[in-house]
Amino acid sequence: MALRGIRTDSGPWSVFLIFLRLGLTSFGGPIAHLSYFHHEFVTRRAWLSERSYADLVALCQFLPGPASSQVGIALGLSRGGYVGALAAWAGFTLPSAIALILFAQGLAIYGDGIAAGALHGLKVVAVAVVAQAVWGMARTLCPDVLRITIMAAAACVFVLVPSAWAQVGTLAAAALAGLVIFKPQQDSLHDPLPIAISRRAGIISLSLFLLLLAGLPVLAKTMPNQTIAVIDAFFRAGSLVFGGGHVVLPLLQAEVVPAGWIGNETFLSGYGAAQAVPGPLFTFAAFVGASMTGAVYGWIGGMICLVAIFAPSFLLVIGVLPFWEQLRRNVRTQAALMGINAAVVGLLLAALYQPVWTSAIHEPRDFGLGLAAFVALMYWKLPPWLVVLGCAVAGWMLNIVA
């Protein structure tokens, strides 16, 4: 696979270390993760342009599975090939996965290991991170009245109808509006993604995805085995769920609790712990796998479930990117993307309100802490990890004096 624009920070080990830091500090859910990625890879490192990043986010929003992890996989792919994609995923995913496996193994004695105030501070800093992303992306992707209108309309729909299908439908409507309204000139808005994958590799990847999606249920029926059944359940969850981690949780609950693999109380305890760790919420699969009874449990069970739920993301990203790059060069596709990108900003704006703002800003001191974090990110230009740490400490201190 030929890759363009390789820099000193492009080797798999460098990619792993960059994403490891993000995996240790990226609190706040998928929308906040996309904001952290935007700061790190567009603003700070200039791995790709603002428009290329927005196009990549738009693509991953259309794909099933965790959008932020898929964006990370694509970014790793652009800097280090297939090994780079694996390195990006490992760095971003393993910190929270390991923490949740450890929590699963020590659930009886874990207790409230992190102060409630510190957890609340982490929620507040997510408000500042998302607000920074909304501000930056809106200035670039919504420069005129029509795109501001699309952004506002999309935000209203996302807030009023918070479902995965409403999200997909709104993005499709924004694409149609872009086709009708905008008339970009040939290549005037095209910023090539720094990723080159052969069409043959894309076809192989998509074929493997479809083969596993259709074949694993058959294999689980014809060869009754808990490991195969678990892989099938988690692969399907990663393949068919739109809307991110919060949407996949009820689907997993319906699969693993009735089957007797994990008790409902344990499942809910793990869900609570998953909110307190950085990184993608899909790593909750590692907790479930480590908590299972039967043949699959502990570290092996956790890793099996983790790989099974993320495998569709790898196959879809690698499979779609070769065709996506060709499509986005087309003038009509560019027009559709202008509408989609405005709607993606609306998605960020809606997420800033619900659930980010509503779950974090409850009283004046929360607003003050969030405003201080926003100023620190926007104008003091402090690194996000330092702001995250500062808000956690501040939240802990405010909880003590309250």
C-alpha cells in the first residue's frame, strides 16, 4: 500500500504513542473524542486539512460502529499503513479496555476508586472540548447563511429526535440539500485524504466483512460453542449499530444477559464504570468478556470480545476508503459533502447541549469551571491533557468544599 505525506511522526510506534496519550486523556464520549482528534491532527500536527477531516468524520458517521475509533483507524492508516491503523486503535483503545478488565476482576473490592468530584470535573472539561470543536469547525465549514441554516436545522433535529436513524436520515437530507443548493467548481474544494488503498484491497475487505456477518451466525448454529457464539454476538453488535457506544449497550445486554453469560447487576455496574474511563465506550465489551461465566472469561474473554466488536470497523474503513476517495472528487459529491459537513457541525452543536452540557453543567460553579477550561483551550493554548487533569483536580476540590 502506497502512502503519501509520511513525516517523522508517521511510524507505527510514533502513531501508537500519540494515540496512547489520547487514549489516556480523551474523556467525554465519541463527539468529544472527535474534538480531541481535531485539535491533535488538524490544528496541531496538520496531518490533514479541516475539510478532509470533516469529510472523514462524515464518512465514519455513515458507517455502523464507533465513529471516533474509525476516524482514528483511518488516521493511523494514513501515517503507518495497516500496522499504523492497528497501532492507532491499540493506543486509543487499550487503556480503557485494560482498566475495565481490571475492574471486572476486582469488582467485589473495587468500590468508589475515583472521587465523585473528579469524575464530574471530567464531564465539565468535555463541555469545553466540544465547544472548542464546534467553534473551530463552524468557522470553516459554515461560512455562509445557507450552511449556517443547515447546521442549525440539523442540530434541532438531533436534539429533538435523538436516535441513530434520525442522525443518518438528517445527514442524508443534508446531502440532498447540498446537491440542490451548492454548485462547487471542479476540484475547487477537494483536499485529498493522505490515504491510498487499492480497490482490490477494499473489495477483499468488504467481502470479508459480509462473509463474517453472514457466516458467523450459521457457524454458531451448526457448531454450538460459547466462544463462537460470543464472537458472533459481538461482531454483529459492531456491524449493525449506528450511533456509537450508548446505542450498542442495550443490544449487548439483550445478547449476553438472557444467555446467562453475565448477570444484569454486573452488566450495569460495568456500564457505570465505562463512563469513568477515557477512550471509546465500545471497550465496555472487554468488561463483559472478562466478567462472563463459562469457557470465555478473564483476560482472554475480554480481549476476544474487544477484538470481535472492533473488527467490523477495521474491515469497513479499509473497504470503503478506496471508493470514498474517488467519489469525493466528483463535483456532485463535493456539493453533497458541503451539506453533510454543515450537518456534522450541527451534530457537534447538538451533542454540546445533550448529553455533554446537560450531564455536566448543573450549577454556577460548573459553568465557571467549564468556561475556564474553554479559555484555557482556546486562548491560553494549553494542551488538552493538562486541561483534563486540571478540571479533574478542580472538580475534586470543589466537591470537598461544597
